[in-house]
Amino acid sequence: MLANGGNPEDLFRAGFMQSGSPAPVGFVDEPELQGTYNQIVQDTGCGGSNDSLSCLRTVPVYVLKAA
């Protein structure tokens, strides 16, 4: 639908979305998720950081994925 600069040249008039949206994972403020976050922080070596989220942003993706 984006080919040819978005000009469909009357080849179609609509499209179907097949993949849908991501599976629901719950609310981000659920208490049990804090334990998961804490474990990821420890497993990535960010446990000693004063700002764990900033530290996680610097972690290589392969380390984060392994955590």
C-alpha cells in the first residue's frame, strides 16, 4: 500500500490487518512485576546503580535478553 508513493493506481481500495495487536501483559504497576524488574536489574549488573532504569538503557541487548 506504500509502494509507488502511496498511489494505488486503482489496484485496490482497502487492506486487511492480519497480525493484530500484542498480547496483553497486564498493568505495569502490578506489585508482582516489581520482583521481575528487580531480578533483571540484578542480572544485568545494574543492582549497584542509583538510577537502575538509566543503567538498563546502557546495557547491551544481548545482556538484557539473557537476563
